[in-house]
Amino acid sequence: MNSVVPEKASSLNNPMHNNDSFNTEEVIDLGQYWRTIKRAKWGIIVITLCSLMVGAYIASTAVPIYKASSKILADPQNPAADRNEQYIATALVFLYYETQYEIIKSRNVAEVVVDKLNLVEKYKKDQLELKSDKPSGLSVAIKDFKNEISALFAADTSKKEKTAALTDAQIKIMLASSIQGNVEVSGGKQSQIINISYTSDDPQEAADIINALSEAYIQFGLESRLGEVKNTESWLSEQSTQLKKKLQDSEAKLSAYRSQQGMVDTEQQQLLANSQLQSLNSELIRAQTNLSSAEEQYLAVKNVDSDSKEFYSIGPVLDNRTASDMVKSEALLSQRVNELFERYGEKHPKMIAARSELKSARENLQTEVNKVVDNINKNYKLAKLQVANIEKLIDKSRNDIQSLQTDNFSLVSLEREVENNRRIYENFQVSLMETNGKSEYNSSNVHIIDHATVPKVPFKPNVKLIIILAGVFGVFFGVVLAFVREALDNTFKTPDSVEEKLKLPALGITPVVKVNKKFATPEKQYLDDSRSPFAESINTIRTGLLFSNIDNPPKTILVTSATGSEGKSTMAMNLAAAYSNLGKTLLLEVDLRKPSVAKNLGIKTKLGLTDLISGSVTSSSELIYKDNNDQFNVITCGTMARNPLELLSSKKFEEVLASLQTHYEYIILDGPPTLPVSDSCILANKVDGVVFAVKAEDTRIKVAKEAVSRLQKLHANIIGAVLTVAEPHKMSYYGDHYYSGEYYGVKPPKEEAKAS
């Protein structure tokens, strides 16, 4: 069967059978997106081809642009920089390269390039050549059009400004701005290499400009650094001259003060005072040492009796040779007296002489010892006096030094001023010498690694990239347009959409039939070939109607639609023909405003339903057109009525319809559309059921909902809806459960011969 039906069965007896599906959560269906793209494939292909053609045209007509590049090594530290400058450069290295980028792209450097390559003269020469060339007719027309447009929006003064010739300075600025706009700088983040590139439609010009730009950048760095050094040198020279004069003035002031006060250098005074104080301190230490030694001897003899022999063991006595000899002589004489006493006795003349000699020796010894003791006392007193005198001298010297500092305050201040001025002057002289050395050092911290060469291949346009982007854009735009069109399209595409939007069972579809002289018209499709795919679709609709109420299937069925030209009459004619195979069936045309049955079926009689209702014709047999072995009868509209609504709502029409029901098993009413007129609303309550026709990809959802709502408000029994003029191959794009195919089965021999 060549028919398009849903694979899932529709519940005809319950129009709300799929309400549960409406309440379920929507799930993203990627297959639906793919089917949307598939439906619009030809549009996407056309848009893509147009985009590719536009891209190819742009790529072929675009002016080729060449890019020349060079590499530069830029060291953040200057070769002649001192340690402090190197430290600062290292700390600010992250700002160094950003600054260099701006310098390279600056107008100052660009103007140097313009002067170096003499671009102003080249520009003038090119302009003269352009003026000498005779423009074509098209270019003249375009130029005239531009002039007219500019005349509408520009004042006379602006015209004069535009026509005035540019000066060399203006041309230079214009060319420098152009160079700035076409220069690209990168690198310097991961290494010390800076890449400079320039784009132009002339490859030789691009190479020349980028090389000149690199050299101008290096020259700018040298000039700026040397200029800074010259400025520093000038400032240091000026300051050094002033400092030298200041030093000389301070020295003259100090000399005058010394001469006036009769003073020597405070430093010399301080040196003499310090030397004297140091000498006194040394003498004091020596005197204190002597005092300590004398005090020890004094204390040793202080508590000894003058007649005691302890004096003989005192160090000074022992150190005195005379006293020492006397002690020895006294000892010898004492020994001799003892010997003579033992030998001769006390009164012996030798004994008496010996004792006299011993006494004389002892007296002499005592006299000598007394001298030593007196000498010890004198030395102690002298040492003590000497220490006291030295201490007085030291105190006096300290007082003198303090007094000297107080008296020489003005002199010290003048000397300090001279010293400070001399130190500052010497520092400036050192800085000036270093600066002079830097001015003679012309080495740069920037070096060209790779000079730019003339590019052989254009940088732009990238034909492959343009074509690819055009193709991608075309596909993207086509897909977006397809989804936008899908979102804005509010018509019915499939039976599922009919069920979902109208909440009515989908009885089936009527496939579109192409008008061809070899085949019957769509209105006679079923009568011409009852085994065709179209006929099978009609049979499916008939089956749905019969099973809508198995116990009491509808006998009178009204076929209507929301608006006109939705295929309801075609469906009504073929549905009546299908019912004629089950029993005697009447096709009753109740569209009294725009009848079409007689014309489509080739019925020549001009009498019809209106004549029967009005009483012009008493018997219906005179109006009936018969076909299909008299099982398929037709009553057309007949004479055009002035008041169709009154005729259809009259009691006479009800009597006619009741009379016809007694003669026919099934009656199919071809009714007018619901929204333009109210005829179908009246007829809906006079029949057993209503079939609502919806034209595929034409009937708007809101319009169909409004028509169904009108019928339901009048309690019409809407059995279901039919999707008319549907294209099965398009419906297959909306889901895999829609299928189409040729008739399944073997055709009878008669039909095969007829088809051949």
C-alpha cells in the first residue's frame, strides 16, 4: 500500500489519548534536529554554493598583500650601564618590551622611515601618474556619483579643503600613519627576540620599509640614549662650575678668618692637644708605677723598729752594696768575737778590741740602714707628689682642649663647610668623567638578527581559508535559517502534529496528486484506480471512521476545513467513492457558496440541492448523478442560493436529509469552510460526525484550532482530522515511523491492462 500512516495506532475513540504524552517532560531529540537539517538540505546547499561563489569572487578580486618580517635582538640592559642601572633594568624588564613595541610603532620612527626611503616624493610621483592615466567610463561614472553624493552633504568650504593640494608635511604624516597601521610587533616575552612585520601590496616596498624601520628603531635608541647622556653631561658641567666657585669662596672665607683670629688649623690644634694629653697619661702611668713600688717599700719599713735587724732583710738594704758589705763585715766580726770569747774570755785584750771593732761596725751599719730607710721615705713622698702633679696637668690639658673646642666653633664650622664643598665637587667631577666616557661609547643594546627579504608569496588573501570560511558560513547560515524557518513555521506537517495541536485523532492523510493528462484528476482518483496509493489512503480514512464507533458507525459525515482550498472537497468525493464499495453512498454538496463538485466530476446537470429544498424539483431522482454501478450517487449544489445559511438551517433541509437517509446507507456531505461562514457550524449538529480537513504545510495551527473550537462549542461530534495534500517523502523527514511505498499485492489482469 502506497500510503503514509503512523506506525503507532491512534486511539480513535479517545481524542485525548495522548494527553499523558503532553504532560511528560520534553527530551532533546537530536534526530529531530537532523531531520530538520535534512528537510532543508537543498536550501542549505544553495546557500552554501552562493557563499562559496561569493568567497571565490572575493578571493579572486582581492588585492594580494605581502608581509615582510625581520628579527631583532633587544637586551634590556644597556652595554654602558653601571650596576645600579642594570639592577633597575632587571627589575623593570617586564615593562621594557611593551615600551619597545610602542616605540617601534611610534609616529617618530615612522617619519624617519618616510624620510629615509624618500616616500613623499614617490607618493607625489604616483599621484601624477594616476592623474595622467585616462579613467574608464565606469570609473568616471563612479567618480561623478561620489562627487554628487558629497555635494549633498558637504559644504563649500569642505569642498575647497578636499580639493586643496596636500603639503609635504601633511603627506609625511599621512604616510607615517599608514606605516603605523601596517606594522605588527610581537615577541619579547619568552626571549629577547622581537619580531617586526609589515604588510603591503608591493613586496619590495614591504621589505624596504621593514628594514628601514629596524634601522630607524636602533638609531632612535642610540640617539635617545646619547641625548640623555649629553643632557646629563651638560647639567653636571654646569653644576660642577657652580660647586667649584662655591668651594673657592668657602676656602677664601676660612683663610681670612684664620688670619684675622691668628689661629692654626683646628685639626693641628687637636693633634697637639691629643699628643700632649697622651704623653701626660703615659707619665702618669709611669709615676703611678713608681708610687706603687715606693709605697710597698715604705710600708715594709714603716712598722719596723729602728734597732731591729729586720731592716737587714729588706730589699733596698740588700740592694745597697755598702749596707750589704757592712752586714757581712758585722757578721764576720760577730763570729770572731764569739770565737775569741770562747778562747780568751771577756777581759782579754783581743776580746776587748774585737768587741770595740764589732760595736763600731754595728754603728756604721745602723747609720747606713737609717740612710736607706730615710731614702725610702723620701722616694715615697716624691712619687706621691709626682703623681699628684701629673694628674693636675692632665686635668688642665683636658680643660684646655674643651676650651679650645668652644673657642674654635666658628673655625670648625668654616672648615666643615670647606670639606663638604670639596667632597661634593670631587663627586661631581667623578660623575662628569664617567658621563664623558659614556658619550664616547656608541654601542647599542639592539641588534638586527635577520633582515627582511622580499616576500615571494602573498600573505593575503588566503584563498583556501576564504573558501573554507565561506563554505562554513554558508552551511552555518543555511542551518540557522532552516531552524529559524522551522521555528517560525506554524503549519501542520504530519498526522502526529495534527493530534498534538488539535487534540483530535488523526484519521490519515490524502497524498498529493500531480496533475497529469495520462491520469485522472485528484477528485476522480479513487474512481479511476481503487488500488492506487491515493485510494489506499482514502480506505485508511474510511476504516478509521467505521471503527470510531464499531457498534453504531456514523452514517452521515460532514467534511469541512478551517478555510478554503484545503482539499476537503477532493477528500469528500473520494471518501464517498470509497464508501460506495461498502454500500449505496450519496455525495451531498452542501457548500452552497462556492460549489465545485459538478465541475470536478464533469456533471452537466444544473439542478441540485437548493432546487430540492426550495421545491423547484419534487423528486431527487432527477438530480442524482450515478457512478460505480449506481452505488456512488451525487447531488450537487444546484442553483446558486441567495441565502445559503437560511436554507441549511431550515426544517425543509432536515426533512430532505432525513428522506435521503432512508435511501442511502452512507451520506458524505461536502461542507463549506468553518471560519469564513457559519454554514458548517449549523450542519455539524445535523450529522452523525464531522471530519476536519487540514492541508499539509499550509493550514496555520491557530486558524485550525479556532475552527475546531467553534465546532466543539456547538457540541459537534468531530470524529477526527485528516492531513490533506501531504507529500510522503517530506513526511519521512519528520520521523522514521512515517513510510511510503508502492502498492503491496498483485493487480488484477484488467487493471494491469488498463494501466499499460
